[in-house]
Amino acid sequence: MSLPVVELLGRAEELELIDASLSGRSRVGAGLLLHGDPGIGKSALLDVAAVRAETAGMRVLRASGVEFEAGIGLSVVHQLIYPIRARIDRLAAGHGDVLRQVLDLPQRTALDPVLVSTAVLALLGEVAAGRPLLLVVDDVQWIDRGSATVLGFAARRIGTDPIMLLAAARSGASSLLHQVGLPEREIGPLADQPAAALLDAWHPGLAPASRRRLVAEAAGSPFALRELPAALTDGQRSGQEPLPTFLPLSRRLEAVFAAAVPALPAPTRQLLLLAALDADAGPGTISAALQSTAPDRADVGDLAPARRAGLVHADARPGRMSFRHPLIRSAIVQATPPDERRSAHLALAAALADEPGRRAWHLAGAATGPDESVARALEDAALSSRLGCSGSATVTRLVRAAELSPQPADRSRRLIEAAYLANTTEQFDQVTRLLADAKQAGDDAGQTQDTRTGSAFAAATATYLMHGEGDVDAAHRLLARALDDADTAETGSDWVNAMLEALLFVCVYADQPEPWQHLGRALARFSSERTTHLRLCYDALTDPGRVTYSVRKRLADALVALPADPPPWQLVPMAYAALVLDMLAPIRQVLRRMIDWERDNGGTGLVISGLLLLSGDSYNHGHWDEAEHLAQQGLDLATTHGYHLLAGQLRGHLAIIAALRGDADLARALSDEITTWAAPRGVGTTQTFARYARAFAAMGEGDYEAAYVQASQLNSRGRTGPGLASSWMVLDLVAAAVRTGHSDEARAWVAAAQQAGEDRISARTALITAGAAALAAHDNDAGGLFEAAMSLPENDRQPFEQARIQLAYGEWLRRTRDTTQARLHLRAALETLDRLGARPWVQRARDELRATGIPTTARPGARGAALTTQERQIATLAATGLTNKQIGQRLFLSHRTVSAHLHRLFPKLGVTTRAALRDALETITSDADGHAPRSQRP
């Protein structure tokens, strides 16, 4: 009998193991011992197992150990046999007498364990004779010794009966049942995705920042996920108030995570408090702090009782220790009286005299009211690195500095600083609240903002408007006004530079001439050594087709001169210019290091920007799998954290790759999403990506009229726009024009591109422009132009463009009756296009080769059946029975996009229904692992 599906998020492997035992796929009479931390979900697994067993027709007997009953002999055996006491009369008289004494707890005398064990085994066999039996025993660590002996005896002898024992115990706890030799399964923490889904199911409507923090602090504990939000205020749950450094815990959570703390020796509790207040404190720091709090009675050796209690364990870092669970820190801090906490903070501050940032944080923890000296120390420490080198901890420190500011003006300024840095951190969704609080504090000050504060407010607000709202027009107006109002005496200041950098990216995304003109004037007005990189980016981007050798060399030299770990405010703008000019290769590793560092330090916005840049470079050079993987990583982060502008760009990358691979439905679905969001906001660059994808999708389907319409909207004849190199579409526009009889227009496009100098932008644009010239040329000139294009240097770095031009050359040669040469170029094009997975162009190449008399077949195991990462995710979720809407909610996609994916997936996998997806996925997984598909296995 098939078992019903009972959803338990993140526990698919454990449920499969339990199902295997219940359904007889494992040996009859099997036992299984689950163990894991408190609140990890062991009892939930036992509950599901019981439901599935009863549904399958099994009899279920349950019992659980209870701490206060641990001293009552045979109490758990009593729980198990009480529901089946009526069967005792069917047993032999000796067995029956023993079991009646077990049930008569107040009257029974000491019983022989062997007699009890054999009697219980006989009773279980009697019950199992009617139908299979499942014994479920929870909290094994609290089972009394007599019951553990009986269960262990039975577990070793039930192999011949249809009986299964399923038990659960806390990790680290010992019991006689552990010595029986039952198979064991460690129940670990939930992964982030199922943990987040579980939190959403129990507590819908949490603010994103609160949701992320709770998932992180719960560390995969379902019990913590259920309990934590209940201890928060409505404002904290909705995101209107920040969460405290240490989350408040309910009594139930305290009992789970810190029950052992009160019984520890006082020196151990003091040591744990210091470690809880500073997770980075090493033995030296804690020793120094201990000397100032309890010099005669505390020492780092007092940690041993905490280790034995399972509260801490050795850290991978030499001499360090870590709490077993993050909430143990909160529980310790919450249980400590305020005066003791303040004393511990002061002791840590004294021990950290050489580390201003951490010292200031502990001084703030000890403060009982506004204190400008502490606020200033926190602010200085937070901004000791240049603006833009951000992290969520920096934002937290600035907010705390604002709280400690006696003067409203200082409070306002510090909140603006926090808001600006929050634009690139995991606290991005707090920006509007921080700016509103800053404005309120400024109003409370009763004075007009000074120029510096006005510049800071403009930079912070414009950055949020751009990345969060996508309102590049409003961001432009705000920055333009602020820069016009700024005094030239501020030249070189942090906030003027921040405004200039924000305006640069407004220019890039707006794709309109006015912002570029304003930026040019502002750079001239506020020119300084610290704006050199912005001036270089401006020169390289404003007219890439006319970039002189000196500008390219300046950019190349500047890239080489970058330090190993440059500040992001310098790296990201230069990397964008390098991407447009096809010069990113020398700094790919630098970008990867930035991504890794920012990911570890909460700089989510910079991580997404870095992934976007790397994805674009990988796409340009034919590494489409890598480009797709990077773009999907970035999109997951952008949708989770609300970076809508970057999400649109990343969807554009994915739409283009989908179109090139022949997934026209997916490309159009993504393009529609992009356009729906970007068009009302005037985000020109994002709309360009959408048109680019539609043009490729139309070409892949052979609809060259539609492709020509889309491509021609990307540029006006003769215009090479700043920012995004429109020259990337010249080859596509010319190909569509030639195929639709617009040959004169095609030649005009080529002439305009050459006059604009698009062939001088990079090796890639040189190849694109040369290929377009050959495509548009009269037959008398085409051969020489094709040869010229194919002989350009560095063509192998642009495999897709090179293969398309080879394909076009082969087609031209076949038409002009040079079949032998045509075959050479067509074969080379086919090999490259097949490797890239550009299916529409692969088919064209095959058709052309057949026309030359060469039969072609698809390469075995070619990409036709390969799934991308996102395709596999969608197929897997659909195979579990989720609807398109549910899948979209989990993966942050619209149901239309999910539908387009599935429309494409079915023919790829050779199925026609969702019901067949699971077997198809198993088959391709087996093939990928080098094993026979399931249907072909012996």
C-alpha cells in the first residue's frame, strides 16, 4: 500500500529512510534511533512516522521519557503496554502475572528484568501477529533504567516479528538504548531555504530584514523558528523597528537553549557572559576582562563545565570556542541582570584598548543614556574605512551612535550615514526608515541642514531610489539639485564623491544624454585626485566608439595599478567601464575577492553588482553556463533583498541566454517581466536587455521581421550611446535587415558604425563590425570582407560571434558554389555552436551542411536534454505537486515565467505531464552520474 505524502520541510532524506522501513524496503523488524539537538524536529519526524504507519495499516504504540519520571522504574514500559493491556490475558500465566505487576505501579515489588523483558516481548509478538507494529519512543535520554533495559532486550530480538522500533534522543545524552546497536540517524539543522519556508508558514508577513535575522539566529531549529517571532514587538516584526543585538527569548526557548546555565559555577557563568557579549573575543581578551571583573576566582579554565553541559565546543580557530547554537548567547545575556551586563561590557572595553571599534561598541553597551564621546567613538570606528567599504555591522554601529547622540543634528547626520551604507548591505530594506528617522531628527534640531548633511542625504536617498525603486529620473533630479547647491569647497569630500558615483550609475541605467551631460559638468566642477577613477569611467563610457588609444591605455594602466583589494567605490565603476570596453579579464579575480569578502560581511548589494559584472563578461566570451550560474546567483540575492534595478539587469542576462539557446518562450516571459517593471520607470538599459533578448528569440525562430523591429529600436542610425555599447547589436541588426530585404539599410548601419568608430572599442566589437560589413556587402565584395573578419586577432575569445560569422560565410560560399570551402566553415561553426548550446544556430548550420551534401545528426548526449540550474529547481518542485504559483513564490518568479519554463522542460525531458517528471529527473540524474537509468537497471 502506498503511503500518503506528509510534508515536512527539509526532511526528505529522513522521511525516505523512515518510509523504507515502514514499507518493507528495509529488513523486517528494523529499528532506528534518531538523535539531534533539542528543538531540531525529532518529535515531528516521529509524529509523521506514526501517521504514515497508521495509514499503512500498522498498529502504533507510543511512549516518551520525561525528566521527572526518570527515577520511576519501568514507567516507559507502562506507557507502551497500557493501551494493549487487554491482550495480556492471551499470554502464558507467568508472563501475564509479570505484566500485571508492571501495570500495578503502586503495588508492585522489585521485578526481575529478564522476566519483564521476556513478558513484554511475548506481548508485542502477540499484538504483531494481528498486524505489523510500530513502537515510537521519544526523549530516550530520560527513559528510566529499567525501561531502557526492557526496550534494549526487545530491540535485539524482534527481527523475526513484523515490529519496528523508532526512537529519538538528544545528541550527547547517554542511555542504555544507545548500547543496543540500533542504526542511528543524526537529525541536523534545516537548510536556509526550508527554514525560511517554515518561518513563512508559521509567521507570514515578517519584514525581510526581520525574516533573514530570525532564520540566521534560529540556525535551522524548527522550534526556534516557531517561537522567536512571538517574543518580538509588532514594530520589530513589521520592520518599523530594528531588532535588538540579542533577540528576546520566550521561557520555552530559554529552557531549551540555556537550561544548564543556572547550575554552572559562578566563574563559568561569568566567562560565558563575556564570550556571549563578544563573539570574536579570544582567550587573551577574555582573560584580561576576567582580571578586571573577578581577578581571584575566574579563569579561562573554568570553561570545562560549560563544555560538559554541551553549551560550547572547541572552535576551528586556535584557542577559541563557539556556542553550540547562536541563541545560547541571547539566553545567557537575557538571564543576566543589567548591572552585571554593563560591568562585563566595561571589562571588555578595557581589555580592547588597542581595538577602537570593538572598544567603542562595548562602551556603547555599557551606556545608560546619551553620551557624545561614546557616540563619536562609534562613528569614527564605523567610518574608519572609506565610505562604501560597507558591512551590516557598520550600519548597526552607526545606528547605535545615533541613539547615543545628545544633539538631534548629530543624530540626523549619523542616521544618514547609516542609511547610505545600508544601501549595499543586508539592511537595505531599512533605508527608508533610517532616512525618515534622520529627517525627523533634523526637524527636531530646528535648523536647516548644513551642506555636508544635505549632500549625504542626497547620496543616500538617490542610491535607494535607484536600486530599490528603480526611479532613475527622481534620483537624477535629486543629485543634480544637490550637486548644484554644493559648494566647491567640498571638492574631494566623501559625500560629494558619493553623489558623483551615484550619478554615474544613474547615467548608466537611464541611458539618456541629459544625466551624462550633468555628470560631465559636475566632474569638471569637483575635480580632485579622488575623482580620477570617475573621470576615467566617464571618458571611457560617454562615447565608447570614439575612445582614443590614450583613454584605453589609461584605463588599462589604472586596472593594473589597482591594489589587491581595492575599495568597492573605486572598483565597481571601473569594472563597469572595463566590461563595456571588453577589458575586465585582468580584474576578474579582484572582483571575485570583493564578492567573497562582501558576502561574508553583509555587503549584499556589492555582491550582486560583482556577480552582474562577471556574468556579463562570461557571456561576452561564450561561457554561457558560467554566465547563467552567476546571473542566477545574483538574481536570487537581488529578489530576496529588494534590489529591483539589479534584478532587472540580471533577468536581462538570463533572457538573452535563454533566447540564444532557443528557449524563446522563456526569453519572452522574462522580457515581459523586465519591460513591465522598467518601462514606467524609464530604466533604459534594462529595456535594452529585454529588446536584445526578443530580437535573439525572433531570430532563433526565423522571424527576421520581428528581429529587425526589435534590433532597430535599440539604436538610431549613427548613434553610439554612452554606457551600454549599442555596437553589440550591429551584427544582429544587419543580419535581420539582410534577411528581410533591407539591404540598403543594412549597409547604412555598417557605414554609421564604422564612422562612429565602433570597431575600435574592443576586439569583440571589431569582429562584430567586420562581420556586419561582410553580411551587408555585395557579393563581389563579401568574400574578402568575410576573410578579413575571420583573420582579426583574438577572435577565439568571442566564440559565438566568430561562429555566426563562419556560418554566414559558409552560407555565402554555398550560394556562390564553393561547396568545399563552405563545408570547412560550416563544420567549424557547427562545432562551436553545438558546444555553446545555441540550438537555433546549430540547426541552421546542420541544414546548410546537408545542403552541401554532408548528412548530419545530433551529437549523442548533446545539450538538447540538459537542464539549467533553475530548470532543474522548477522541475523538481513541479514533480512534488506544487502549482506554478507556489513554485514562483519559492523561487521569486512569476507564475508566467514558471509556466514558460515547464513548457520548455516537457519536450526536453520527453514527458507530457507533471506526473512523469520525477522519473525523468531520476533518469537524467542517473545518466549524469554515469549509471544506467532506473528503467534499465537489473
